[in-house]
Amino acid sequence: MSNEKTLVLVKPDGVQRGLIGDVIGRLEKTGLKIVGLKLIKINDELAGKHYAEHKEKPFFEGLVKFITSSPVVALVLEGNNAISVTRKTMGSTNPVDSPPGTIRGDFAIDLGRNIIHGSANETDAKREVDLFFDENELSQYSRSNDEWITE
Ligand code: IDP
Ligand code: MG
């Protein structure tokens, strides 16, 4: 789809390691527009909803413990193909398989400490944006350089 919104989290490891600026900077430079942004501590309930698809997986308990262990930065990015552009910029789930130049490839070496979350598809993106942001926390605005980013 053309204009999309996607949810990104700078996970606890990214916050603790001082990588918030690097991660957001890379995403910003793609041309995607930040329309929501906040620092929050995820509780068990929100973690369970966010990672519902992984409830039966052996790593679920560790994943919830990790994602609730420290604040995260939650972002909503908007733009043409925001979901796939963000996933491409992030790299693969396992940093070991992520090429240099991607966020996970450059900043991480462990599957369970991979710095960033990004929605996987349109259905997940809608659900996750609603889970983390109220409507009134999202901004609609234009930038003076929008015509230089999108034809
Ligand atoms: P994604 O974050 O690239 O969408 P998912 O498969 O949705 O990857 O998994 C969610 C998160 O769970 C991953 O980012 C990673 O932190 C963690 N994870 C996934 N698979 C494993 C595993 O086999 N062991 C430990 N952690 C895992
Ligand atoms: Mg996923």
C-alpha cells in the first residue's frame, strides 16, 4: 500500500546502550515522517498483547521479561511503504543474518537483544499503533521538503 503507518520500538537494550538517537536518525533519514513519539515503560499486560503471536514460543517468557525491563521509545512512522521500508532499515530478526548498514547488523549480535521492533505487515501495524498510541497522540502535519521525498 502507498501511505502507511508503522509502529517502531527502540527496545530496552537500545535505550540502555544510548542508541536512541542513532536508531531514530537512521529511520528519519529514509524520509519517513515521525507522527508519534514517546518514552514508556511497557507492563506485562501490554507486552502480552504486543507479542500475542509468540505466546506459545519457548522464548516468550524471556521476551516479556526483556521488553518490560527498562523504558522503550515508541514511534509511529508514516510514509509510502513505511512498513517495508522500516523492516529493510532494521535488518533481519537475527542480527547475525543482518548485513552491515542495517540497524540490527550494525548495532547488535544477539537474537534476544536486537535493538528494535518494527511492525511486520499492515494488520500488525494497525493493531500495534492502536495498542501504543491514542489518536490524540498522533500528529498530522506536512514538511516543507515533502515534495523532495515523495513524487
Ligand atoms: P521481528 O522482531 O523481526 O518481527 P519476531 O519473529 O516477531 O521477529 O520475534 C519477536 C522478537 O522475539 C524478536 O525481535 C526477538 O527479539 C525475539 N525472538 C525471536 N525469536 C527468538 C528466539 O528464537 N530466541 C530468542 N528470542 C527470539
Ligand atoms: Mg515480529
